[in-house]
Amino acid sequence: MLDGMIAWNNWQSMAHATGSVNPQTRTFQMTAEEVGGRHRTADISGTVQTDGYLVANISGPNVNCQGIKVGWSVPPPPSQ
């Protein structure tokens, strides 16, 4: 289960996001609902990369952001 906050407009707007990750396919799916404001919703999907990044695609009314790269962890050192 994924649960978190997303902010934009220099933290003036925020959304609560929930969803799940599929470890076998390294993909995730979430739904975000704006907190306050107009309570708009958006769908978020993407992949969990092995280099410490998520690549997300966000779509909803008046928003279509593809290929957003977000750091989520520090990758382990290369094996020797």
C-alpha cells in the first residue's frame, strides 16, 4: 500500500495519494485527491526503477504530465 502527499505551485496546492505497487512488474498505480480547493482527482501510474527513482505519469482534468522522475531511495552499491 502506498500513501503520501503530492504538492505543486510551490507547496500552495496539495493532494493526498493512495495506491499500490506490484513488486513483480515493478509498477505502481495511485489515485490522488486535492486537499481543499476543488477536490480534483488524478490517476498516477508508473514504474519503480532499480536506480533509486520512480517514473510517474499523472493524468486528470487539465493535467497530463508524463515521465516525471522522482528520487525515492539510495540504490545499493554495485556488486563486485
